[in-house]
Amino acid sequence: MRRRGVTVILGALITALLAVGVMAFPLPYVVLKPGPTVNTLGSDNGKEVIQVTKATTSTSQGQLRLTTVGVQPSVELVWAIRGWFSDDQAVVPRDLIYPPDRSEQQVEEQNAEEFKSSQSSAETVALRELGYPVQTFVTEVTKDGPSVGVLQKDDVVTTVDGTAVTSPDKLTQLVQAKPAGTALTVGYTRGGKAATATIKTKAAEGTATPRIGVAIDKRQPHPFDVEIDLDEIGGPSAGLMFSLGIIDKLRPADLTGGKIIAGTGTLDDEGNVGPIGGIPQKLVGAKDAGATLFLVPAGNCAEALRNTVPGLTMAEVATVDDALAALQAYTTGGTPKPCPAK
């Protein structure tokens, strides 16, 4: 073979090998894909997702599915190219999912903690909706504080200036809404008897933050037990669907109307639904699971409208009450509140 021909062949081979090397070289990106969905009213790996004991539960004909996003943490150029040209995948900088100051394990541990917190808030909100309010009670009265001689340990604080105290966070907000030195009318119960008292707030040492001088905690007495059992899912975004699942199981009425309904959203103890990431992928995952309605956090509506999925109705929800209203409208032939067009 002539030297020129050998050179051409070797050049082509080297180019091919370099191309393969480039295609296989890991990039500082991750690929987001539609993840699995889970019916909160059903079972996962042979176990009920929401387990209720010491109470009669109902069985619904439809489904309430939480949605997830799958993350491909190691991305080569070939996968990035596929993701860039895909309608249901997204290629994003790795640092957005795995910050450089934390390891993958640390991120997973944080996701697990947020998942546990979301379950707690889901139960709190569901029980309140079912008629079991949160009680904010005094665990300790600060020595020489404003509440000495007024409030006692185990008192349940019910109102501040006539506004209901629905959680410890709410009490803190109400106390801090006015400057230190303000006289507040505080409603409370002691031994089952209601009373009111005037407490003048005092700034915490070294700050201007008003306090009434008590340590507080919450309890929510109810005659049954609720446990959420779901592995391999992290983050806070399942809160809304868990709460709806608990409500559905403990109410005789079928919230689903026999339909498959999906959704997402964080949930705080007050029942407020917060935005999450991965809406485009979650919409696709919901549709693939057979859902016909998707509950969209109000903060995600603009993104959801840019990524609509044919055949999947979207409803805007800012609170758990909004979600219940959307289910009621949809399952009775009405139209739930849509995401507003901008």
C-alpha cells in the first residue's frame, strides 16, 4: 500500500478514535427525565403508600399520583445531544442539582430530610382539613419574660388580637407583626377553659425582634395513626399529593371521581402549595401514567403553560383548598381554575 494511502487510513482511524473519546467524555451537566409516578392511594413494592390504623378508611376508584423527575448524574456528549433534541428531557448544569460545595451523598441526604418534612406537613394539613386543628402549646415560660405570671406550661395559645393561631409559625408571625413594646391580647386555653390576657412584647436581647417570652411546640390530637411508607423518593415536592391522599382515605367521598389525577408541589403547615422544579418532565410523566388532570403550583404556572401536554388539563393551585376545589370541579363535570395566561 502506498504511503499516502496508509496516512489517510491512519488519519481517519485517529479521527474516529478522537470522536469516540469526545463523545464518551463526561460533561458538567445532568439530564432531567420524566421519573416514576406513584399512586398515593395505592401500594408500592407491596406496601400501602399511606397506612392508616385505628380508623375506617375508604377506597377510591381513581388515583392520586405524585410525580417525580429522574436525574442522570453522569452525562457524556452523546447523551447531552440526545437531551438537547428531546421534547421531554432537559440538560442543565450539574451545579444546579449537585452544588460544588456538597457531595452527591449530601444532596441525597438533604432530599431525604426534605421528603420526611413534606410528609409531616402533609399530615398536619390533612388532619386540619379533617377537623383536627393544630394546637400551639407552651413548653416553657422564659424567666423574667413578658409572659411570667400570665401564661403557664401546657397552655394552648389560640388567638392573638383576635386572629387564630393555626400553628407555631403563625403565632410567631402574629407576635412579630408589630414592634416590640406592643400590648397584644392573647387568647389561650388552660385545662380546657378559655381565657384572654394582655401581654406586652419585649425585644429579644441584642435585637429588635419582639417576643412574648415562651417556648412553644405543636400537637394535633387525633384518634388514629397515619404513616407514609415510600422508598427511593426524595425532596419536598410530594407534600400536596400526600395530603390529598390522606384526606381521600379518611373521607367517605371519592375525591378522584374514578379519574387518574396527578400533581406536585411543596406544602407548608398552613396548607400553602409551593413551586418545584422539573415541571416539564413531571407533566410528561403524568400523561404517560394515564392522568387527565395535573395540579400545578401557582408559582409554576408560567412554565407549565410553555410545556403543555396534549390531553392533560392543568389546574392552578396555591393552597390545599384550591386543590380540593379543583378536584370537586373536575370530577363533577366542571372546569377547574386554569393556569392564567400571561
